[in-house]
Amino acid sequence: MTGNYFFSKAFFQSPSFIKNINYRLAVNEKIFNTPGNSLQLQYVNGKNGNWKASIFKDNLRGQDHFKPVKFFSFRIYCTTPGLQEELPQVYLIFKDSSLSQKITFATDFVNQWSSIYIPVESSYKNFKIPEDVIGVQFSQNGDDGNRHTIYLDDIEFLPAAIDLPVTAKPQILGCEGYAKHVDISWKPFNDEHVKFIKIYRSEDGKTFIPVGIQLPLMNRYSNFTGITGKRYSYKISFLNYQYKETAFSNIMSAATKAMTDDELLTMVQKACFRYYWEGAEKVSGMAKENIPGRTNMIAAGASGFGIMALIVGTERKFINRKQSVERFLKITSFLENAEKFHGAFPHFMDGPTGKVEPFFGTRDDGGDLVETSFLMQGLLAAKAYFNKDDTDEKAIREKITTIWHNIEWDWYRRYPDSKYLYWHWSPDKAWIINHRLTGWNETMVTYLLAIASPTHSVPAILYYSGWANQDSTGQQYRKNWGGTRDGSMYTNGNTYFGIKLSVGVSDGGPLFFTHYSYMGYDPHLITDKYTNYFTNNKNIALINYRYCVKNPNNYKGYGDSCWGLTASDGPYHYSANEPVAGRDDGKIAPTGAVSSFPYTPVQSMKALKNYYHKYGNFLWGEYGFRDAFNLTENWCSDIYMGLNQATMVVMIENYRSGLIWKLFMSDIDIKNGLEKLKMESEK
């Protein structure tokens, strides 16, 4: 983002000085080693003064482990001749806040980029592993009293000073213009010596400027130009680990164009769909937890949502039915052989092997009934969609039926007379997590599916004794979640921002409560003793909207076109934000408003347009909207989340055509389960 860099901190003591914006370093978009920006250090080394600038590592959620490293490296651009004696000292910052030994460095280059390599073993005696390092500090080294300006870019650890040639040849395959961006795609390649793909753009077809880089894990780049009705030309090159560049690719062109509201909806769906089509784990065909993130780790729940997104993509002609069938044969074959625990899948699995991946800790090494529910919601929709009388589609249906029948929902009741379902079971630690499923949250789907199971069902009364539990256990659970007695009885009955809420913790909770259980289940058709859930979800979305319009914490950007507090990545950590002043930190996740289209179509469209047109330069990317942003902190997430991208695809489609709702609700077991609930509700 322009302005200051969130992951930095600047300090000075006069007469020394370092330029800062709200105590953070400035971002420069004109001088860079790799496009499109660098960090500017403009400083004065004053006598008896001091300055320092810390740059912190953005810990991506689920990032793969580091390889063994040999060098700490960065690129530097000096603007003043004779600056070498006044260059900063360099320290590594460790996670216990201690600093490494100081290192000084020199460069003979002025007004051009040079590379600094610091061997970690010989230079930093207390360096052990890169995971221990949270940042780097540059600080005053002299006292000449002059103003100096340097630029920093590509700060990284390297396994070696690799300078191996790239043999792959860059080739652009596609170039497509949208309202204010152009998507460029290139031929997939397999060359481990490629560090980045470098993208160039021209406005006249002759003069090209670098506009971005891409990691080799993606075969496309989304260039947000910010202008409608203009033609652009593109070419790419490959960079090796020394940033040496290959020859250029072919040139392709496309023009941005005016788009209708309907076309914008398709654009968002198509981009988010790619997360599950192009970004899927290669062996299993399943969805990753987030991208960038762990290369091989897949998430059961995100995959269930992704399955529904793939169906939407097939129906919208983003891929053809034959391609879709091939992917679903891969997915269902993987799931048949993946590790399961009384039929339930773990939260995370290793894609190549199908084994459980205890990403959330050693206790979470078994079955996860909620993630299994999210997965099953998608699979049952797929079973209804692949209805043709041919060998492949029959195989998909049969595999899904087997998976569905083998889930032992009744086992996860734990005790024969238990009033609850339990979230987790471990093969070596049993019920150690001891999490009873209690609403109001995202887990209604688990109770509904457990009641609907034709082989391992639970009595419909568990919906009321567990999910809608009203005894002291349920009340305490909800008070702990919401921080208030509001909604502690499952029913609520209070009015928030002029809207009465029948069911919900606090004033409705984060918006994903209204999304995750209702991607397959049509909330129009779910009514219990207390409410109809389409009406209730709509009210929760409207409360969330009106809260953001009122904006009691005065966060930057909030309003009628910037709203939707829910669970997402954050500046400091993943969190579930709510329309309560004490649980709102200024972070907006686009999925909050965009996935609420069935409930708030007018407000959601206004938010979608605002996110794209006003903030697309940092918020829009290859897989649609990035996970979240915080304008007050000048932060935007670097990742896309598996749970959140699909929700936008599916809920937009449910608003447009009801496709996934119709497919899922056509299943005979689902119909029977809701009939059981209806009979229980009428007692």
C-alpha cells in the first residue's frame, strides 16, 4: 500500500533524524529493485543523536518452513556519492526482542541497485534458525550531520548465493481486460532456478515499464491499472536468484472496458473460483488453507466450500463439464483413501499422502466433525450436480455416497445419552479437546447433517439439547463467546440499530455465522421454534451493516460501502471481528459484505464496487479480493483464504440463481433430516 509500511517502526533522537509517517517508514513507488516499490530511509546522522528503523517479517499464515540459510541479503540504492562511510549498521531482531551483533557494510554504487550478502554463521554468532528472526534493524553509524537517502528492497534469507541460469522460456498465453484491471496468464513451467516472473506493461505498445512480480507458484498476474477504456500491452521475463533476467516473452494486449453490475459479479466469481481450480493442491485437487501458504497442506472445510465453487464455475462456463468431472474424480478418489477417524476427516491433511496434518497442535490430530460437515455440504451438492448416466459421473456419485454413509455422526455424540455432538476426536488422546458443539455459531450444519444421516444419524432432539441448548452449560458458553448475556439463552430478542434479533450471540456475531452453514442449506427453508434463518441471517447482516455505517470507533473507511465484520487474516493475527466496539479493530474482510448478497443485495453490491474501484490497486489480485484490509493501520493482507474466497463465489450464485441451494436441498436425505427437525419443533 502507498504511504507508510505497516511492518516497520522508525525512531530518532535529535539532532539525528529519520523520515517517518506515523512512526513508520515511507514506501517509494518510483525507485525499486523489483516492482512496484521499495522502502525509503532518509536520515541524518547527528552528533550525540540517534536513529533506528526496524523492518519486521510478515508471518504469513501457514507459511512453509524455511530451508537452511547461508546469507542474509538485501538490495540497496544510494543517492549520494561518498556515502559508504555513513551507511547504517545492521542488526537482526530475534523473537525475544534481543538484537544480533552489529554488521556494517559498504557499496561502491551510486544511483543504482547493489546487492549486500551477509553470511549468517560468521557474522551473527547468536543466529540459530531463521524462524527465530522477526525482523532487521538499521541504525545510525556515523555523525556527519548530513542528510542521506537510501532505498531498500528484497530483504531476505537465502540458502546460497545462487546464480544458476534459467532455461525456461517465458510465454504469455492469455491477456483479458476487465473494468479496471488486466489479467495476464503464461505457460506453466518447471524450472527451480526461477525466483520471480517480472511483468512489464506498455500504454503505446513500444515503451514498456516494469509493473509487478509474481511467484512461480502462480501462472497469472492481475494488473490493476485503475483506468477504464484503455488498451495495454504486456510482456514478461523470468528472474533467477541473483535477479538476472531472461529474454522477454511474446507481447499480448487487452483493453479495459465498462462493465455492468452483472458482469462485475461474474468477474468476482471467476477470480475467486481460480483459487480452487488453478490454486488447488496438485495431487488431491483439494483446496489449500491459504495462498501463499503451505504448499501441500489442504483443508477439509475450505475444500468443501471449494467444491461448491467448482460447481458454480462449471455452470458459469469458466471450465467445461469434462474438466470438472476429471477434477471431481481426483477429489473423490483422494477422499476415499484419505485418513479418516470414524468416517470423519481431519481439519488439515497432507495432499500427497492423505495423512492428518496437526497444524493446530498435537491434540488436533484426529477427526474434526465441523470441518467434515463443511466438506460434506459441498460433496452432497456435487452428488446432485453430477447426475448424468455415464461411468464417470456415476463413479463420482457412488464415491460421495460411500463417504457420506461412512461418517459416524453418532460416534461423535461421545456418550449414548449425550445432549451434544463433540467437535474433535483424537485416536491417541480421545476427547481431550472436549468441545461440545453449541450454537449460535457456524456449526448448525453439523447438527443438521447428523440428523439427516441415513446410516449414523442422531435424534432430532439433539438440535435443541445441543445446538440450541438453554441450560447453564449453553448459557455460559455463549456468555464467554459474546462477552455479554445477550443471546446467552440461544434466543436473543433485543433490538440493535433498530433491528430486532431473534437468535444470535451478542448482536449477531461475525458474519461467517450466516454464511458457512447456509451455502448448501437454504436458510429460507430452515425454521425452528425460534425463527426462520433467512430472516434471522438477514437481520444479522443488516445489524453488521448499520454498525459500520455508525462506526463508533471512527475507523478510516467504514461506511455504507465499506462494511462486513467477520473472521479473516489480520495485521497481527487471524481474528473474528464483530459489530461490537470492543471486538472491532478497524479490519474489513471483503467476504463479509460480498458473501451476504442473498441477505443484503443492494448494500453488498455497493461494497463490492467500492472495494474494487476505490481500493483495487492493493486489494484486488489473481484470486479476487485479498482476505482483509485495515485503512487505519494502512495494512492489507498478502493472502487469500480458502474459507473466504469460495464463500463469495457460492453466496453470489445463490443470490443470482439459487444454484447450490437447489442442488443441495434436492437430496432426499437432507429433505428427510429437515422433516425430522420440523416434527421435533412441533412437539
